[in-house]
Amino acid sequence: MATDAVATRTIVLSVTGISCPSGQGVVESALRSRAGVIDVVANWTSQSATVVFDPLLTDTDELATSVTDCGCGCTGESLPSNLCTPSVNDSEPSHEGHSGHTEAGAHSGHDMSGHVHAMRNGFIVAAILAIPIMLYSPIGREVVGWTFAAPFGLSDAWFSLILSLPVIFYADRMFFTGAWQALRARTLDMMVLVAVAVGTGWLYSVAVTVTGGTDVFYEAVAVLSAFVMLGHWLEMRARSGASQAVSSLLNLTPPRAAVLRDGDVVEVPTSELSVGDLLLIRPGAKIPVDSIVEEGTSDVDESMVTGESLPVAKDVGSAVIGATINGTGTLRVRAEKVGRDTALAQIVDLVQQAQNSKAPGQRLADRAAFWLVLVALFGGVATFVFWITIGGRSFSEAMLFAITVIVVTCPDALGLATPMAIMVGTGLGAKRGVLFKDAAALETLTKVRTVVMDKTGTLTLGRPEVVDVYPADGIGEADLLRLTAAVERESEHPVARAIVEYAASAKATEASATDFEAIPGHGAVATVEGRRVAAGSLRLMEREGVDLGALDAVAKKVASGGRTIVVVGVDGQPAGVFGVADAVRPTSRRAVQDLKDLGIESVMLTGDNAATADRIAAELHIDTIIAEVLPGDKAGAITQAQDGKRAVAMVGDGVNDAPALALADVGIAIGAGTDVAIEAADVVLMRSDPLDIPIAIRISRGTVRKMHQNLAWAVGYNAVALPIAAGVFTGWGLTLTPELAALSMSGSTVLVALNALLLRRLKLPT
């Protein structure tokens, strides 16, 4: 769904009353009729609709009106009130918080539950009344042997008619309402089929009863209604389970926040927070919104948002994410992003838009479902005409065949086949910190056979780290670390900080430096414990008159391995050599091996020199290296890797990776990367962990596998059931009644839903 981000806006509306998968077309048709709407995708499983529109031509209120006009309900944008704050104009993106309707999330959950209860109650009514209707039918008299006369002196037909009234006017009301909505929107869906089947059968039976006839089939109508309602009830229960990922995300934000005002702590709803508010975060409390630490130190558990299992240390100046949990320290933080601008709100938006997007295969299935409705209607008519004219059956028998064809061909399973799998797959990814932006990316990722990974920040941590320490003869490593760290502690250079951190991790004794002098491009010198210590490049050693002697060969060896060297001289004598390199992420090697196990080639792309690239590649067992690539040439490297036929994924984190991410078949952004890279990517890895690359691929393959299984089942079911329902195999004793047709149709749809839910058991690396 590519759009101009400047001229358009994308929102997810919380819609109620989409009563079946094929009913999505009613909402889509209603919204597309609104001026300014560019694209819309409704989703039965999530009861929502993603709308891309021009904010100059329409706004959220008008879109909501379009939905309600078509007979469905709309409670506005699909985020809960505790993530949202009011804004002045809904047609403009809010930078302070939510725009428009503030109770959408609460209403959505209530309406979902109410819809499930209504379906359950309808099933109970239909099932209870179907029993006596069946007993007083010809089948009940003959098969069951029921001998009791109908009460009040009524005939069996009149008694069954009376019992059928609650079934038709209460339990089946949703089918007739849904059919009317579909016809108003000039579309055909499953509701139309059920309404036609039930309505035709019931009206025919009423006409026969009124004229004194007895050849009725109220029992077929009642049992048919009960089975269809049962199927829909089970579908909705499965659907509510599939949407748990978004629900769990929505529930992460605390409902209230502690705000410091004039020195006092005031508890306010999170939805009322504004940018700039000073918040008190007590130990163990959830952080309400994205903020900056102004006072205090603590460790924060960010696993619920980023998936990172280890707590992250925070001190003054650190950014903290809303919905994460503070550790044992007390923090005072300044609110930086609230409402829809928070990281959690953006994650929810991404997940919802991905769940509402349609894979290429789903669009084909939608068209097939529409034509299947036409096939069902025309097939029912053709079946009726055939059996009453050529087949030599009675009017009522021909009618039963026709109703059976209409019922058995309902396209619910076909319409549910891919959306259910996509919802479960994207939800599974969200729990692991893998965010798919749309279903197309989910499907395309299964075709990828080459993954090109940027080195710095993706395979490596993007910061220097001491990897080699070579003390000179006559000096111990502890002394070397103490003297060198004393000099480097006065410097702000990243390499200097790496040496200081290494010395601290080795528990080296601290010393103080005086007379510090930084020499740009070469290093630094200072006096430590009365000794002149120089730390830097080979040129600095020449400047200081230090003859390296045997250390010269060591320094050249370290440099040839792709490391930055720091040579140390003390009082004009060589003291040691440090090798500093960009540290490889702990999980990078395992990620490369997992990709290899999946049959995917790993390619490392870097602007570094060949020696550095070779060192990293050897450590990670990567065979293909593209080194010394200028930032502007990365996109060209992707084109070359694609070679016109191979699907290639690009993984990166920097601004200079954005063109390559956009050009690749699937762009994967490391979550800690820049906003530009994340915007250009199709998949975002929130944990900044390369091990999530094969996890994303496994999720995509598992999801698409379920999609294919469901589609194959839906198509196969209709291919087999339709001729049986039409009576093609009657001569061999193989027939279907409307009741059995309803049961098989509902069972088929429930199987598709349950098969999609099995995706939750997908085995993923931990």
C-alpha cells in the first residue's frame, strides 16, 4: 500500500458489525464511495478497517459516518483512550496525542464481546427450538417415532410455524440485516446466501401451511440456522484468540501517571499527559509515555516493547519507552512523546495495518469468493429448475436441493483462509519484536534466498571494543591498562572510551593523569604517576621518539587483521599495543548459521576496507563479502545481488541504508536504527538482534504455509461439496440435506480458523 506520506494519511478504524469474512466488502464499498478515500481494506477478524485518505477532502468523522450509513458501527480510530489525548482537528496528524475519538479501544473490545454473546444466544435459541420442530416434522414422526400430537389442537405444520418465529425473527435477524447491508452496498456475501436459503425455505413452508398443505421443512430451516450460528460463534471465538497480540499491546500502557506539579505528586490519567510534563517513576512502576531521564538511575525492563530480555541501564539523559517497567531506582523523567507519537502507539499501528493488509493471494481469494456467491445463487436456481423439470422431483424436493447448494457453497472458509493466518502470524511476530508492515512483505519474505546485511550496526554493535592487548616485555598487563586508561580517560574519542571500558571490566587500578594533551588524528599524551605516557598511532610514537622494536611486527600484524591499533609508549620506551575493532554482536554468528540452515545465503555489505571485512566475515563464517562500498553504491549492490531473478532481503540500520532497503524485495530495519531506515523497510526488528532475521523468515514461511493449506482446503471443500449438494451422486445414495450442508459449511470454516491458530505453536529459536 504505497502512498505519498505527505499528502495522505493512514488510519485504522474500529468497525463493528462485519458479521462474516465476505461482509468486509460492504464496509470497503461504503468507504470507497467517500471522496478523498484512496484505499481501504476491511478486516473481519479484527473488526477494523485500514483507510488511506486525503485529509484535505475528508476526515475521520466523515469516514465513520460512511461506515454507520452502511449499517455497521464505527467507534473511531482503533487505539485505546489511555494511548490517546484529544486534539483540535482530526483531519490533521497530531503531534501531541490522539486525534478524534478517544474511546475506540474500549468500545472495540466491548463490541467484540457483545457480538460473540449475541451469536451464542442466537445459536442457543435456534438449537433449543429446533428440537421440538424436528420432533413434530415428518422426519421426527418416521425416524424418531414421535407419537405425541401437537398441543392446542394445532397441526404439526402450524405448531412448527409458531416455534420457528423466534428462530427467524431473533436468531436469524443478523443474516437478514447483513444481507440488506450487502445489497445496499451492491455486493454479495455469505449473509445474502444464508438469508436467501433460510428465507426461501421458511416462506415456502409458511405458504404451504396457510394453504393447508403439510409438505413443509421448518425443521430444515431451524437446524440450518442453528448450525450456521454455531459455526459463526466458534469462528468469532477463534478470531478473538487471533487478535490477542494487539490486545496485549494495547493493555501495556498504565492507565494513570504520577506528575510532579509545583513540587507535589499528582495522579492523572495517562491520556491527559502533555509533552514537557515532569513524571515521577517509582521502583517497579510502568513508565507511562516516551520520556527523557532528568534525575536518577535505574535499570528498565523493555522486553514487553522491544523484546530485549535483559534490563537496560538508564541515567540522566537516557531515553525511556512508554509501557516499560522501571527497576529498583526512582526516576524523574520529562515526557517527550505522548498519545499516537509514542513508540508503543506506533507499534500498535504497524501491527494493525499489517493485519488489515491483504497479501496478493488474498485479493485473488476475495474475487473468487465474490464469484462463488454468484455460483451459489445461480447454481441453486439451476439445481431447482433441473430437478423439477428434468429430474422429475417434487417442488419441495427440488427446493431442498436448491437450498442445500446455496448453503454448502458459502465462501466463508475461502474469505477467512488468509486473513486469519496473517493475523496470527503478525501477532506472533509482534510478541517476538518482529514487526511486519504489511502482508505482502510477509508473503515475499518466503521467496528470499539471499540476505544482504550491512556490517556496522547490524552484524556488529557499531561501537569500538578492545579485542587484543599485547604488553611489551618487562611490563605487566595490569600496569599497561592502568597507565593507558589514565590518559584515555581524559579523551572523548570512541577508541579512548573503548580502552577505558576494557580497563574497568578488567578491574584495573585507576590512576590520575596531568598535563593532558590531545593530538588530533594521532592520540594523546599525559603525565601519569610522574611518567610521560603516550597512547595513539605509529606516527605519535615517531613524534615521541619511541622505537617499537619487537612491537613493530605485533602492531603491523594487528593492523593487517582489520583492527585499529593503539600503541603505548612510557618515558620513550614501548609499553604495549591495543587492537580495537567494532565488536561483533553476540548472536550474529548463530544468525548466519540459522540462515544457512534455512537454505539462505548471507552476504555482508560494508564500506570498510577489505581487511576489516575479511576479519568479520571469517568470524561469522560468511562466504560472500562486498567491501569498500560507498554509501551511494549500496543500492547498486542490491540490484546486482538480485540479478534480475533472485529475491533479496536487505538488512540495515543507517540513513545510508535507506535506498538499499527500499530497493530490496524485502527491506529489514534493525530497530535501534534511524527513523529513515525504519520508514524505508518492510520489516522492523525491535530488538536490534540479527537472530531475529531467521525468526522473521520462519514466521513468514509458517504463515504462508497456513495460508496455502487453508486455501487448498477451502477450494477443495467447495469442489467436492457442490456436486454432492446438487444431487449429482443421488443415484449412488450420496446426498446432502440443508442441515448437513450447514454443518459441513460451518465445520469447514471453523477448521480453517483452528488451522490458522495452530501457527502459534510454530517452533522458533529462543
